Amino acid sequence: MGRQTRAAMFQQPGCAINQSKPEHQRAKGCSPRSLVPGAAAGGCAFDGSKIALQPITDAAHLVHGPIACEGNSWDSRNSQSSGPKLYRTGFTTDLGEMDIIQGGERRLYRAIKEIVQRHAPPAVFVYTTCVPALIGDDVEAVCAAAAERLGTPVIPVNAPGFAGSKNLGNRLAGEALLKHVIGTVEPDWRTPRDINIIGDYNVSGELWQVTPLLKRLGIRVLASISGDARYREVATAHRARATMVVCSQAMVAMARSLQQDYGIPYFEGSFHGIGETSSALTRMAELLVRQGAPPSLIGLTQDLIAEEEAKAWDRLEPYLPRLAGKRVLLYTGGVKSWSMISALQELGMTVVGTSVRKSTEDDKDRIRDLMGEDAEMFGQIPAKELWRRLTSGEADILLSGGRTQFTALKTKTPWVDVNQERHHAYAGYVGMANLAQQIDSALHHPIWAQVRAPAPWDGGEAAP
């Protein structure tokens, strides 16, 4: 991958960060910083590309590199499948010292051949890591030869870890789909209500909390990129009538390319929170009507929203008095940096601060709209600073990912996982009740009264 390719990933006109720059700086892109080979464990371009594509559940995902690279990111997201489980199998060429000396191309071809013969997947994705990129393996040539000889699509994903950040890897994964997959298959039939959903990974089955609503509206998810996805469905994404982008920082370039190359309009939205879910459904219906769907879809959508919102507020009724006024420190990123604020405010809670890691300028504008111009937004919080904020009582609960859970527990602060490793689904109207239930359980668990009380040897009463 050359410098021009990397730079192009960060010069997208659809990127909100790029849009906010002056014209003379816009052409320069974001000048993505390369990482150091051997020190790019986690959060690298390879990691981002694998995360973006692994939820294509019926395909085989082969990591070309040392076995540690596969172990570094395998199954790191709780992305669920309604059918195939091949994506849960870790495939790697396991390069050793002799492969580094002699080259790993033959080993790669043999690995692809074995996967095709043993598993017969619809496609094999091959991920380039730092080692084969440094020794000069021609992964694209091997993939092309294997595809021709074996009769199975073999897609090279050229995103070695040292190329840049996880976000760059997301974009390079999207570029691989546009170059090698999308447009290669035609759907068996088409409808005026076909859509793409980009940037949703079906974490804990969240996509399944939304698809029943879409089915009631007659809307078909032609391609989900890439939650609970199938290779053939992704390949037909060019025939959708509209696209919804869930995570704009990672995949807005793909949505813009689909608009530019195939005339598919897109919008950015979220399914977290009652209001945001209703807004996403409304915008989706309006966009489809402009693309040729029957105008009655608007009224049908409004009727469904009214019915589902009433049910959602009934489910939330027991939790609202118990959560009202509670202070939340939100330490996540991307679309969740603002969509979770909306959901928490609907529960009557107060967000005292939110991180804006991997958030676009549009995301930050939405945060200001929700929290006011004085909204506290921050990037990475050092562990000591997070410890200080929690021990000083700034927040009643921390919503974050698994990396900060131990800081919360050490400060005796309730914690709820809202990141990719979570095991509870929070999307749509049903997901809103799940979120309220998890926060309520964490806040009002009886363990907190016990651990916060003085120990018996410090004059406290012994626990029963």
C-alpha cells in the first residue's frame, strides 16, 4: 500500500473532520501517522480491518502473519450471527523464521487451498500483517492466483499494522470491499425499499432489535456491513436504494463511494435511545420515498413510531424514578459519544462529561446540542485522572469499555459496559429498556453499601 492510497483514505469529502478544515488544508488530508513495526499490537490498521470485516459470518478470515497477530484481535467484538459460524474460526499462516527468510507466499497459497477444500466458504479474506509487508510478499498476486485456480473469491486486505491506526484499518477494509466485492453479484430480486446499513457490527445482537421494525415497514436490509453479514449480500450492496451510516468515522468513505458510483444516497443516524431510533426510522422512510418507495411509507412509519414509543415508555416507567438525577461519566467514542447521551437524558440522568475519541465534528456538534455549549468533552483520560474524578464523587456511575472497569471497581463506583465487548444489546426501543435495567442494577446493587462501609476492624459493623 503506497502513501497515496493511505492519504486518500483521509481526504474524503464526506469526512466531517476534513470538511471542517480550510480549503488549503483539506487537500492534505489528515496525514495519518505510521506506527512502528513490532510495536503496533492492538489498535493498529490490521486490527481495524479485521474488526470491520470479521462479522461477514460465512466467509473465512485468514491472517497472513505470525500467530500472535491472529490471537491479538480474534473474536474481540461480541458480534453475533443468526446462522454461519465460520467467522468464529481463527485461520492464520503462522509465519516462522524460515518463512521470513524464504518468503511466505507458498505457505499462504497452501493455507487458502486447505481452507477452500475443508470448509468451502463463499469467499476467503486474507489480511496482510506487518511481517509479510516488510519481507515483500505479493499477497494480491497470491490471492488472484488462488481465486482463479480454486474457483472461490479470495480478497486481499492490505492493511499491515504499521500503516496506521485502527481507524485507517476500518477505511482500508471498506476500500477492499469496494474494490473486490461490492458489485460482483446481482441480487435475486430488488424492491424500492432495499437499504444498506453501514458501520453496525451486530454487537450482542443489536441489529436484531431493529430489523423486526424494518420488516414491519416492508424495508429490507439488502446488506449489513458488516454485522451478521453474508458475503453474497455484501456483494449486492450496490443495488440498495438508500444507506444508513451508523459509525461515520469508520465507514463514511464507503457510503460516499456508493453514492458517487451507484447513486445511492446516505444519511448518518443511530439506534440508541427512543428519540434517535424514531429519527432514524423517519429519515430512512423519507429517503426511500424520494428514491421511489410509495409515499404511504411515511404514514406507516409514523404509526409504528407512535406505537413503539408508547410501549418503550411503559417498559421504562419502573426505572425512571430510580435513575432521575443520577450523574454519568461517559467514556466511549465514535457515534456512542453522542447517541448514548441522548439515551441517558431520556432516562432523566445527567451526563457530566463524555469522551470524543474517534468522534467526528458532527458528533461533537450533536453533543453540544444535547449538553449545551459548555459540554465537557475530552479524549484519552489517564488512569490517575480517571481515578481522581471517580474518587472525588463527580459521577455516580461510569459507562465505558472493559479497559476502565477495574479503575471504577477500585474506586467503588458502579460500572456498565457500553463498548464492543458488551453482552447486552442496547439498540432500538427494546434495547433502551435493557440499558435502563443494566444501569439500575449496577447503581442499586447491595454490594455498594457493604464495600463503602468501614471495615469491621476500622470500627464498622461486621457484614451479615
